[in-house]
Amino acid sequence: MEIRNLIVDDVFAVARIIGKTTRGAQVQLLAALTGKGKSNTVQVGMAVVQGLMLEAESDVKAWLASLVGMDVETFAKEPAMAVFDIVEGLMAREDAKAFFAKVSSLLSSPEA
């Protein structure tokens, strides 16, 4: 499954997802993005599943589907591991690492 390059719409999609989550899920994501403890891929995957997907399921599905060029209905029929493959694939890419580094700096700012 090929993951497309991140675009401006992704900034807004991720902001919308994070905006729907509790502060606890945001803190969990921030810890994952800053790499405290386990490896980034494992932590980000856990944060996505435990926090973001539980609190913003439809938005996360829509975003992940868009990353691989599918509509949500088609994506929902993919094997369960597709979610983790996409997260791992993203976290292996330099553009995504830079993107999520910016997200983590926004989450960690006092105004967040």
C-alpha cells in the first residue's frame, strides 16, 4: 500500500483529529511523538489506536484512507494490519517525521 506525500489538507485533518481528543490523548500523542520510552513507531501506533482512534474514529479512518488513495468504505474493508502498516510507513518517512515534529511542538506549546 503506497502512502502519498503529505499535503496542506493533512495539517487541517490532523488538527481536526487532535481537536476532538481529550487532553490525556493529546499528552499521550505528544509523548509518542517526542520519543520518550519505546521507539517512536510503537508509541505513535499505540497513541493513535488508544487515544486518537477511540476519540475521533471517523476522522482518523478518513485521513488514513486518504493517505493511501481510498475512500473510507473501501479502506474499512482492508485487513486490520493496514492501519499499523500506514502508521509505520509514515513514521519511517522524513517528511512525516518533520510534520509530526511540528505537531508535537504545537502540542507542547503553552498555548496548546
